[in-house]
Amino acid sequence: MRIGTTATLAALLMAGLTPLPLTTPASAAPAKHYDDFNGDGYRDLVVGAPDATISGRAEAGAVVVLYGTASGPGTSKKQLISQATSGVEGAAESYDRFGQSVASADLDADGYADLLIAAPYEDVTDAKNRGSVTVLWGSAQGLRSSAILPTPGPSYGSGGCIFGVGLAAINPKASPSAARVSVAGWCATRRLTGPFTRTGKPADNVLEMNTPSADDTVLGDLNGDGWADDVDITVGLSDHPDGAVYINPNSSSHESLPTDGDNATVGDLNGDGYGDLVIGDPSDTEIDGTPRPGTGHKGGQIAVWLGNPSGIDRTGTPILIHQDTPGVPGAAEAYDSFGSDVSVADVNGDGYGDIAVGVPGETLGSARHAGSVILIPGGASGPTGAGSRAVTQNTTGVPGTAEREDHFGATVRLTDLTKNGRPELVVGAPGENAPGDSDDSGGIWVLKGTTTGPTTTGSYNVMAPEVGLSGRYVNWSSTQSS
């Protein structure tokens, strides 16, 4: 186990980022966990606050790293990182939105996970709003030093590419040292393959043009070959108002799936060893009584495409689940936003991945858009909706009370943060203590994992002021990609 002393880590967290050598480190076994930044065996939690005011600059943005412990992540070991932090490349500028998307993997194969942070509205030397991605290097003392990953040069467009609206990273099983990074942008998607040098230079760098206007990107193994498949989701189009979903768009066949969506994740839901694609499609099928095109459902839905040795069958039929599906709590209502975020992990050890679905627009009693999270079990044939359960701030044991515009469930993540083999459920509520209240806005809730799934017993929340974020419209809730 590689870990610095508590005193050393505490000193790091109080100060800026300590520089590391710029040379590529000697090759070691890549990090066991893609989100263990200090190598202590505990996964760490990253939460973005792109709306945060930094050094008086509105929406400059920041991220908070909560280091994992046996009792879960909290405020005892944390790092607040912005472009005003010593050692971080760039400068905190208004509306850069540093932290809008975050991801992690061991980019340099040194045994420590590294953190990727996008600032999609960053101005670069040749263009306004080109966007940038910063990598913070992991070490025994936590995250130290930084570099900027390459983005398209001045020959590509005149600006406004907004690179970094979506971000994904993975260490493929077939070659863990060849980390993959995917950066979504509104004019193209950037694919980078490691190992990376400490200056941020990848072994390979490709600009993917087949899916322009990508709004999100996902990496996962859909056919069991040990390599990462690419999933890109575009911004709304006339025929796909909720975003077209493409699988491996750089291949000879890059047609979109016949389902829309604006976010996705990959996990094995039926225990067959192949990654399954879960697409969140939170938009309604009509607006103020006017039908709109697309493939959604009233109040939102998720679409599940099961993986197989050939990958996703584009001609097949997905499993569609929404709040009109038997077994799913609640009812399909306009503006529920069912599917605003999705995450997959096996929460009870039965060998089937389970889905956490954010429903941040759910109205509870008189609390409009208070929000909820629904846990949907996997099974041998995939998820059916049977056995699903909902969690809200009115659920016994969950801190707080469901209030108007909390948007509990805007972000969700299932991950084992206590090293007991049972994933915790992390929920973001960016509207908690919203403007007009006396406190700053935004927080996360952690439900501890057990043999039967996440429990509300012992659940806790961490609010924006507890991690050093201040000012209105903080909206601290964007958890890293799962």
C-alpha cells in the first residue's frame, strides 16, 4: 500500500499542488482503481462546481476531491482545486466553467489514478471558447502538479469548439497502460491514447469528425474484447432533439442508434460478461401540449442496449424503462426528467449490475422539482423494472427535507468508496439551499453500501460551504464519470 502520512497529506490539501518531475515516470502496474489518486486502496470522489465564483470571477469553476476512507469520503481529507490553485495550469477567468465535466484514469501508468478536468469555455491563444482539459497527476500524497492535454490547433476552425462539454477516460483491460481519453466538443471529438508524458503528450491523438456537435462521450467495453468502445451523444438535432447516440463513430459504420439521449454509462446488467449501454433520455415527448419528435417518453426514460460478442446490435430493440413501467416507483409526469443521469454497479453482489437513475424534476407533494433517485435491479435478461425502489430527501434516514427546486438526483454515481465490496450511492442536489435561502447552494448525499444495496441508515450529506465553496449559484453536484 502506497500512502503518505496523514500529516503529509494534510499539508498538501492545505496548500497548492506540489510540482512533480516532467519526465515520464518508470512504468509500473497501472492503478487498481481508476479513481484512487493516492494509492491507498480507497476510491476517491470528485465533484464539480462549474458555476462557482473563484477570486471574484463568476463561473470560473472548481472541483472538490473527497478522499476515500473506511467510513467513506468526507471533509477530513479534501482538496479544493481551481485554476487559481498554485500548480494548476491556466488562470481562473469568468465563465470558463472549470469542472463542468471530470473523469479519471491512470494516464501515465505509474500506479496512481490521474484526474481530468475540463473547462469548455476556456479561451486559448488562437481562439475564444476553444476549451481545455487539465490533467492533475496522482501520487502517494494525492493530486500534485498539472498539465494541459492537446486540443486542436489554430488550423481547426476559428473558435467556439467548446471542447470538454463531455469527458471520459478508461484503462482498457487488454492494455491497461494505454489509457484512453475522449473529449467531446461541439465541432468534433478528440480521442487520445496513452501512455501520457508528464507534459500531457499522448502516444496517439485523433480528431474524430464523424460526430460533430458531441455533447457527451462514454468509453466502455461492449463486446468483451478488452478494449474500449466509443459512445458519442450529439447535441439536439432536428430528427434527434434529445441527442443522437453513436457507437464507435470512427469505424466504417457510424450510424446512430434508434434511441435518443443526453447521457450514458456502460455496465454488465445481465451478468454475461459483456458491457451493456444505458442511455438516459430525460426529455419529454411534448412541450406545453405540443408533441415533439424523438424517441422519448413522458417524463423521461432510459434505454438499455445489451452487449454481446459483436457489440451493440443497432438493428435490435432496446429495453425501455420509465415511470409507467410496472415496478418502477412514481408515475410518468411532464418535466420529471427521469434519466437525467445514470450509473451502474452491482450493489448487492448478485452478479448483475444495477442502475441508479436520477429523477431531479420529480415533484413530491407540494415540493415542485424536489427530485428523487430510483434504483433499478439488473437480472439474467437485463433490467425489467421489477423490484425498483426510490430514494428522496423524505425517505427515512436521508438528511434534510424534500424542498422545492432541490433537484435531488441531478447527478448520481454508484461506486465502492469504503473498500467493503459494496458500492455507495452518491446523489447530487444542485438546488439545495438555493438562492433566496441563507446558505450557499448545492450538496451531495452519500448512502452507504451494504449486502442488500445502499442504505439510508448512516447516510450523510456534504454541503458546499463545508468544502470551501461560497457564493450563490454554486450548484455543487456534478460527480465524475462512472
